[in-house]
Amino acid sequence: MAVDEDCFRHGLPSLLAHQVMVDAMGRDCRVFDMNPSGGHEGSDAFKKSFGAELLPAPVLKTTSLRAELIRGVSRLAQLAG
């Protein structure tokens, strides 16, 4: 989450997350995905402060064969270049 230091000092990220969760609960949502923290301790602590539970989140990669070929040719061109 990209915010300036004043926002952090005043707790605005927490307020925003709380309001989004309140809205979701009002829509009968029972699960709120806070996304992976990327190993950042501050993000983990922030999410745990809301009672978040760590769940497995496998990464699925879906690219077309065409996209993979283009990426491969591009890498070869860079290496040759």
C-alpha cells in the first residue's frame, strides 16, 4: 500500500481497511482476502491486528504459448545483443 508517512501516523490505512471490511460484512461476505504480505513483517503485523489467519495461497501462472515464445525470443535477443 503506497501512502505518505502522515497517513501512517494517523492510522489511515487501518481505517480504510476497517471500512472496506465493514462494507463487505454488510454485503454478507464472510471472507476478506488481504493478499500475501511478501514476507514483510510490518504487513504481517498489520493484517494480524485485524485477526487475519495465514492460509496457503498458491501462485498460478497462466500464460499462452505465444507469450512464452515471445518472452524467450526477447531474452535470447538481450543475451546476444
